[in-house]
Amino acid sequence: MEIIDRGDAVCIAGAGPAGLVMARALQHNGIEWDQFDPNPDVGGLWDIKHEGTAIYESAHFISSRSLSGFADFPMPDHFADYPKHTEILKYLHDFAEAYGLREKITFSTKIEKLTKTKDDRWQVQLSNGECREYKAVVCATGSQWQANMPALKLI
Ligand SMILES: Cc1cc2nc3c(=O)[nH]c(=O)nc-3n(C[C@H](O)[C@H](O)[C@H](O)COP(=O)(O)OP(=O)(O)OC[C@H]3O[C@@H](n4cnc5c(N)ncnc54)[C@H](O)[C@@H]3O)c2cc1C
């Protein structure tokens, strides 16, 4: 199989809040990157249309607007003090737009497998059949997509 060598570029898995802010940090520091997400747009779990998200219609932030924004991109004053999920999604879309982050994201494409090579690089197998090699991989794949139900004993 052909392996596309991406040199010193970094690979980011996920285009939710963590993947987006990572992309912005790499951009700010002049580091090349590629980004992948199985969903058709940015936002991670904050897009209620993304299959399997834990977000529900009445969901809103429980951390405040003034303390939850990215360092160089505060949430707008007209947002609710504890914004609704639709406002958080709008904020994430605006952040991606402001810094041109969408251009680097391959949507509807999942990272299927990561393999470390003998020379400490990473081979990334994508769901579109491509295999690419990177200097580093950032896993920003979220941790709230699988429900964890404790087994409670009735006493
Ligand atoms: C109901 C609810 C309320 C919350 N309230 C708050 C709050 O008030 N304040 C707060 O700060 N946080 C809150 N959170 C926490 C939430 O996890 C964060 O806000 C934020 O969404 C985490 O961002 P993330 O990018 O790490 O993960 P996610 O938003 O989960 O995004 C991960 C992305 O990675 C993608 N991905 C997964 N696997 C792969 C793969 N193999 N290859 C490529 N991409 C992949 C997914 O498709 C997804 O788009 C809440 C969460 C929930 C469920």
C-alpha cells in the first residue's frame, strides 16, 4: 500500500473543541497539520445532528460564558451566561471560520488505526483507504460518546 509521507506535519484526530483549539495552536506556531473527523462539520458533541452525541435538546453549558471561551476568542456578550448548546455550536463554527480552520479538515473521515514506526513516526490509517505518515498525532477524540452506567447494588 502507498504511504503518503507528511514530513514534519502533525495529525489531529477530531474536530470538536479540543481538536479546533489544537489546530489554532499549531497554526499560531507555524506548524503544518492535517485534521480528520468522521462527522460532516466541526463541533464534536455540541452538534446535536452528529450521530451518537450525548447532547440533548435542553442541554446548556454549566460553565459560564465568561470563563469558557478560548483565550484569544471570547464568547460574545449577547450569549446567555450559561449558553445553550446551539450557542456553543455557533461559537465553535465562528472560531473555525475566524481562523480558516475548516480548510485543513477532512470531514466524514475517521482515523481507523495508529501504528508507531521503528523511527518513532506514526502511520495513520484513514477510513477513506489512505495511509499517511506523521511526526506526531494529537488524539482529540472526546471521552463522552460511550455511556458508562455503573452497576448499582440495591440495598
Ligand atoms: C451534556 C454535556 C454537557 C457538558 N457541559 C460542559 C460545560 O458546561 N463546559 C465544558 O467545558 N464542557 C462541558 N462538557 C464537556 C465536553 O466534553 C466539552 O465541552 C467538549 O465537547 C470536549 O471537546 P473534545 O473536542 O475533547 O470532544 P468532543 O466534543 O467529543 O469531540 C471529539 C471529536 O472527535 C471525533 N472523533 C472520534 N473518534 C475519532 C477518530 N477515530 N478519528 C477522527 N475523529 C474522531 C468525534 O467525531 C468528535 O467530533 C459537556 C458534555 C456533555 C455531554
